[in-house]
Amino acid sequence: PQVLANSADVAILLFCLSAVGPHPSPSLDRAARHAIDMLKPGGTLVMRDYGRLDEAQMKLGKGDKELGTNFYRKGDGTGCYYFELDDLKELFVNQHPNDDKLELLELDYIQRVYRNRGDGTTRRRVWVQGRFRKP
């Protein structure tokens, strides 16, 4: 179904922007623009996605899995981009008075260490998380 502009109070983007393409790219710009356009004035966008230097990114490393700078092919064949906070500011936040983007409410890295008690291994994860509001 087609989503009407200015129709949503909340938009939630959970680990989906990273699969769209690297930053910068026309496809990622279109996805961000679509999310912005569907929000009502006063609406909120919340998002979480993969952050730069996540352990999964380090394991993918260089070679045939690297499709571009910080953009990789995962084992299931999908692409995955690892964001910095500035990437998301460029996509979603008003930088100039005439920009038609969002106000920044919160944007930060989330870092977690998970330990597998069975085999003693640990995984260090990094995500980016943000909240934005349409003026």
C-alpha cells in the first residue's frame, strides 16, 4: 500500500537502512527522504542500526565480502553498511535553515559485550541509535 505524506506519528527503522546501501548513495537518500516525508509535523523517527567497528564488521574484513567503504556482503548475501553518527546526521538532520529534514533529539552509539557462558567467547557489538522529530 502507498503511504501518504504527513500521515504517521511515528516511524521505526530497525536494522533496515544498513541493507539499503552505503552512505552516501541515492538509494539511501531516497529511503531517508521517504521516512521524513511520511511523518506528520511533530512526528518522531526512531532508529537503530549497525555502528562502525562492530565486531561483525571486523569479522567481514577485507576481500570479496567488501562491496565498498564500510559496506559488506553478509553470509546470506545481503548488503550491510556500518554507520557513523555523522552519516545519520547528514541523512536526517537539518544542517541549513532551508533544509526540509528533522530535528535531532538523540543520537549515540550503543556498545554491548555479550559473553557465551558455554564456550567462554565474547562478542563486542556497536549500534547507532537515534530519535528525530519533524518540525
